[in-house]
Amino acid sequence: MEKKRVYTFGNGAAEGRADMKNLLGGKGANLAEMNLIGVPVPPGFTITTEVCTEYNELGRDYVISALEEEVKRAVAQIESLTGTKFGDKENPCLVSVRSGARVSMPGMMDTVLNLGLNDDAVEGIARKSGNERFAWDSYRRFVQMYGDVVLGLKPQSKEDIDPFEEIMDEMKETKGIELDTDLTTDDLKELVKRFKAAVKVKTGHDFPVSPWDQLWGAVCAVFDSWMNERAILYRKMNNFPQEWGTAVNVQAMVYGNMGKTSGTGVAFTRDAATGEDIFNGEYLIDAQGEDVVAGVRTPQQITLEGSRRWAKLQGISEEDRAARYPSLEEAMPDCARDLIEVQQKLEDYFKDMQDLEFTIQDGKLWILQTRSGKRTGAAMVKIAIDMLHQGYIDEKITLRRCDPEKLDELLHPVFDKKALASAKRVTHGLPASPGAAAGQVVFHADEAEEWSKEGKKVILCRIETSPEDLRGMATAQGILTARGGMTSHAAVVARGMGKCCVSAANNLIIDYKSRSMAINGQEVKEGDWISLDGSTGNVYLGKITTQDAELDADFAELMELADKYSRMDVRTNADTPYDATVARNFGAKGIGLCRTEHMFFEEDKIIPMREMILAKDEEGRRKALNKLLPLQKKDFEGIFRAMTGHAVTIRLLDPPLHEFVPHDEKGQMEMAKVMGISYKDIHDRVEGLMESNPMLGLRGCRLGNLYPEITEMQTRAIMETAIELKKEGIKAKPEIMVPLTGIVHEFKAQKDII
């Protein structure tokens, strides 16, 4: 039996299901499932991830030949369901072509919209819709997307902008307009002409006219995008194997650019930054899908509550907001009501926070995608705990929903409140991804990566980010953009990475060529320090100091759940009372390794430690060790108090003695001065302590056997402290580790001393 490579969906039926993500990709599997549960989804089909592997191994010609008949049947089904004809001049069927790996990879691979248009079809669309401007706007978008994704027209250097955007900006400047929506039909016709000319110059060929040639070009471009640099990097960052491949989703077009009763948007069933159970999202009137995510126009909010909150952050009056930036609830109340019902239905069904993409065509809502939304570490914990309390998931699923690596984000420092109060705020934007970040300004992703490798902390500043900026975003401390909203590429990717991000910053003008930006008229150059508060959207000049973050009740509840189902206890490494307290707060069930040598490097202990090392006899060593005894006891007391009732494994002194003395002339002279002895005595002693192989030399148990008074002092400190605390009702449970034993006699000798 011939292998099935294409799965169709539409009109409430589907050949796939949500549990087929490995074969259909996340997007394709969920498109199928949404059809089955009655969500309005444009009809289409999914080419499986297995075909991507065939494409990479066997090549383009083989894949097109293997797919041809199945794809033709699937296109015929779209034609039947939409009453259109692919390639027809009068009633053309237009489609979108999108990637869809089994896991969400936002912006990493490519999309083409309005495929099937040519000079004849655009006239047919204009006549059929009665909206000539819409038809030519769709054609302009198609040539631009196809030219970028399939034909490779991209910026020549990092200072350049997209070649199609450059042509459009020239026209808008000539016409004296700011927005794409202000372009007339004649302007759009001229843009299509100029775009095609740019394609001819770049490729040496005319823009493809045949819809079937266009379709195969786009399908192959999606497969190619699985192996592009940004997708490879994203897979490497997230440990996704190359063998997974991507599916290709082909759907009948629905149009958000048909005028004032149409639009497109992105929504989250809960707040992806904080985890709050608040439906939120953004939309653009008279726009198509990629416009919102690209961040080229600042979008409007879906809910009235969200719109008012956004306006307050942007310093916009309620009157101005309602007139110029109405929420979807105000502008299209019926569509907003439908969207709110659908988002609740999808969250109830998938039992997780959903990230939706939608289009409104002439007042009718269509859902183009749903997936489990990317979220910050804090949001991850809150959503999981809230959904447990709301009965969506059980305790074990709650634990599985929380990625241990993302919990690290909860420990990221926050700005010191006193330092923040005196900092100079220069602008504010949208709090796209929470956190505190301070760094030196850079404007290009590759330079962010280079500076970070040199140990510098950087803030990546962009007009808007694109998937090509991924490498720089990954290494930057934070991201600042002049455009975009809460659902823009910068915001979504930053939240997924746990990076601080402020988007749509007010009065921020970036000039890539001069490597500078103006913030409310104040010049900031590459290398200058700025600080971002991703929780408020505030931007400050200079470097603001930070402090440790405070953990909330949701985190504590998650840790209790982890303890409940854990089949082993986890101990920590801790060498100080502070570390022990922090570890205990995180639920550590004791200390697995307490390295006593770390205590001796502290300022009040290093001098008596060096006195012990320089002593010429046992009496001198004991005299110095008597100074160390109360200091050791103080450390152990703090650790035992923090770990009351839990075992603490204390490793006796392990490193060779030469690690406690300076090896440079300046350090030895300072030591001689402090200790009141000659530089020569110190130099000779240090030289005498040096070993050719310190791992096998005088260290660990051998040090304790040669100088038993060291082991005696440490044992006394441990035991006396435990006994004294017991009198207070504090249960200390010390365990003594004898380090670096090679033969049983070494261990027995130490045991006898202890």
C-alpha cells in the first residue's frame, strides 16, 4: 500500500487528530482536531513530517513526483469546499503555505500567503470581491513574501532593511504617508511592478506566473527552512533533533485585509508573561497574519480591559484610545464575543494555556492555529497551579507541566528598590517579558553574540526583531524594540527564553548605520549602559544594581507537590549558612557536600590558616588552629540551624596547603607584612609546598594524617557545635567525609583520629 503523505481537513471533518503531532506537526494536528470539535477553520491539508526527511535525503524532484497526485486531490477538496478553482482567472482559489514542526518554533521557519495570484487572478479577485484595493494589496503581499521566502530576496547587509520594505518606504516617503493602509490602489499596482522588477534583477528570472509552480516552490521552501540557520540554532538551543522534520500546511486563504470589517490577530487564553487567568491579545484592522507578529504596526488590544491597561502604559488618554485604538470588543463586538467563546472552548479542550492566531474576514471569525503558548518561568508555575485548582489537571500533570530548567528564571535578580528609585527613566514601552536587565547597547544580533563571548553584558536594541536575530537574542541580557506589541516576534521569543523584553518603546528612534538611537531626543550610542524593567516596561539610562528575587506561594506549592511524589531526597552543596538557608527554602533535604576549605578562604580565617601553614612545629600549628576553632564552629552553627533535622555531610580539609598561600611576589610580600615575618621565609615555604601532581600529593586524608591536629580541630568544631545546639532543642545531624582516600589504612588512621 502506498504511503499516505497528505492529510486533509475541512468542514468539520479531518483525516488527522491532535495526537498525531509527530506525523502532522503541532499545527497540522491541531488544525485537524479543531475541525473535529467544531471550531471555524479554513479547509486545507497537511503534508507530513516524513516527507521533509524524504526531501532532505532524496531531493526536490523525488518529493514533488511522490506528492503530486495526493496534493492535486487535496487541492480539489479545497476547491469543492470553497467554491473556487486553483489557477482560475475569474474565481481563483488562493492558499497559504505554512510550516509546522511537532513543537512550537515561533518565527523560525517560513510562511507564504495569497499563493495563486498572478496578473490575471488579481483582476478576478478584484471583480469577485468588488474591492480592487484589497486584491492588489493581497498581490503586493504575495510577491513580497514569495520573493523573500522562496526566491531569497533579503537584506544585503545587517545595516540594510528588507529590499521590499525599502521600495515601500521610498513610495510612502514620496507620497507623504506613514502607514501601509494609506497606500491607494494605484500605489499598490506600482509596488507590484517594482517588486517584480527587483525579483528579475536579483534572480535573472520573471516572477513565477503558474499557481502550481508557485505552490511547489513554496512547499519546497518550507522544507528548506527546516535546515536554515535560525531553525538549526533554535533546535540546538532546545535539544530538538534534526530528524523530526517539519510538516507543511496548505489552507484556503481567509482575508484580514478586506477593509474595516476585517483584521488579523494573536491571542493568549492566559497572560503568557505573568500567568494570570486573563484572556488577552492583539489585532490589526485591515491586515494579514504576519503583520501582527512582525511588529511593523503597533497593534490594538482585543479586550476593553487590556486596551485601557495598554493605553495607560503608553500615556494615551481614554478619549484618544477609544477614538484611535479601540479594542476588538468595541470595534467588532460580535467577533470579539465569538473569539472569547472559542478561546474558552479550546482551553477547556486542550487543558492548557493556548496561543491562537485568527483572521476576521468581513465580520466572520476564522481560527488559523492553536498551540500551547510559550510562557515565562513564573507564568509556567502560576498556570500549572491555577489549572490544578480549577480542576483542569491533576497533581502529576501539574508537575510535568513545569520544565525544571525554566524554574531557574524565578531566581533571576530584580532591580534593587533603592537604586531603582534614584534611576533616570528615559522612556517606557510594553512589558513584553518580565525581568530586570542591565547591559551595554548593541544594535546587531551578531555583535550581541560577539560581545557576550567577551564577557560583556548587552542589551539588543532593534526597530523590531526577526527570526534572524535569534542568536543575538539568546546571548543578550534583554531586548528593546521600537515597534511591536505583546505578541510580536520579540515578545513571544523573549518569553520563551525567559529574557527581559520591552517592546514598542515610546519616542525611540534607532539608526543602525550610525550605531546610535535617540530616546526622547537623548542620544544613546553603542556601548552605553541602559537598564530594562520587563515587568513595568520602563527603560533607564545607566546600570541599576540588582537584588535576589522573592519566591511566591505558587512556587512553594509546586515544591510541596514535588516532595509528595518524589521517590528520592535531594541534598544540596552548601558551604555557608546563607547557601544552606537558600537551599532549605528550595526544599533541599540536607547537604550532600559541605566543603570546609571554602570557609578558610574568607577574610577573617585566611590569616590564622596561613599562620598554621607557616608554623614550624605542632605547637605553632595548634596555636593557629585554636584561633580557627571558634570561627569553624560559627559556620557550622549557621549551617546546622538552617538544616535542622536534616543530614549535613561535611568534608574535612581537602586541598593541598599551597592553595591557601599567594604564589606571586606582590601577594607574598603583603602576606609577610601582615604576618610580621620575612618575605624570604614565606617564599621558601610556598616553594616547599608546591607539588608536581597535587591530585596525588599531600592533600585530603594524607594531610590529616600528617597533621592530625587539623582533623582534630575540625572534628571538635563539628561535634561541639552539634552538642551545643542539641541543648537548645535543635537537632543537628552531621556526617563526616574523609576526603581522597586511596587505601584503607589512610581511612582507618583518620577514623581513629576522629
